[in-house]
Amino acid sequence: MKRLTGWLATIVVVMLAAAALAGCGDDDGGDSDATESTEVEATDDDGGADVDAEDIVLTEDDVPDGFEVNEDAADSNRLDDAIEDCADEDLLDALDEGTASEAEGLDLVSEEDQVGVSSRATVLDDEELATEFFGLVTDGCIGEALSDGFNEDLSEDDFDEFGVTRENAQDLPDIGAEIGGFTFLLEGESDSQSLAVFSEYVVVQQGNAVAFFLFSGIDAPFPSDDEEDLIELVAERMEA
């Protein structure tokens, strides 16, 4: 599995800053409306890749009116770090050898509604490896690692008290594919401010493709109808 910069923490960090997450800024100063991707030649022989990860991730055209690209995205490798911590060496080696393409979507934020969403996708050479990867990234070890990372974000702010609550994601849409994830509630309290950030980490597997989302909001979750629409949209692309 090739290491992508950024993504998971950014939307939550944006939510934290707005109250005073995962994508990242382009290190080379490239266009902000381009997804970051890595790719090797894909093949559909013997069930290999027949969809490109860059065609799966969310774009600015996919989200409701009022969303904009976050130009101040922070660098974070939290999900990649969690994967490396939780996976055994055999699986990491298989992912390194069996990844056809990866892409990291934009950090899309509505400042008015104080919500945000980001996505990324990985296409593997075969469905068996994708199934194993999906099992890893929806495992409790990943959830615990992400919780620890969000606690680090809170610790860097001026909160007297803070904490993260994690649960398995509930009421996810029935999309005819494997789906799972976690919900997180980040809370911070000080004399000058209080904060509640709701974040839902969702993973979808369709065939040999795996897609990730992070939906976040301040004081209220990302709207459930919009979340379902975006998940269904990406799941349809994964079938292409």
C-alpha cells in the first residue's frame, strides 16, 4: 500500500479551528481542485482492477451547495499510521504489492453549516485482498488508534478537560456492499470555550475497491440524508 499524505485529521482540525476534521495541502503548490493519487498500471485479468481510485473519491461537484475546498488543510498521516500499527507484516506486504491505485479526495467544508467531509479510495488487484483490507480498517484496533489521534488534537488546544467517545457506526445505508465504521464525539471544555465535534468514519468495500469517508460537524452530526447520498454515489462509482 502506497502511503498517502494527509486526510483523516484535517476535517476534525478544521472543525476545532472554526470553533475557536484526512486530505492535506499540496506540497508542490499544485491545483487545489485536483485529487492526490498514486497509480500503477491496472489490469482486469483474473479479477484485477477495472476502476481507478481517482474516479471514486468525492469532488466539489458532488457535495451540496455551500461547500468549498478547504485551502488550509493540515498534514496528517493518521489513518496510514493506524494501518501500519494494526496490520501484520504479511498484510502490509500484500498491500504494497497488490495496490493498483489510490486517491485522496478534497477536504470539503461548509463554514455556514459547520460541517465537512473528506474521502479517499484504494483499489486492490483482487477482491480477496480488498476483503482482508476492509476487515482491517473497520477493526477495533483502527478505531482505538483514531481515538488516540483525536485526543492528541484536543490536547493541543487550550481545553481544561477533553475526551473522545467512540462507538461502532449505526444506521449506515444499505447499499448492497460491505460497509462499516465508527462514530466519534470529541468534546473539550475551558473557561473561554466549549466544543463538541461529531465525526463519522465510514468504510465501503465493493469488489476490489475500498472507499473511506470522514463526515464531521460542530455541535451536530453531518446531515444524515446528505451523508447517505454521498455514500451511495461513491458505491455506484465503485461498481463501474
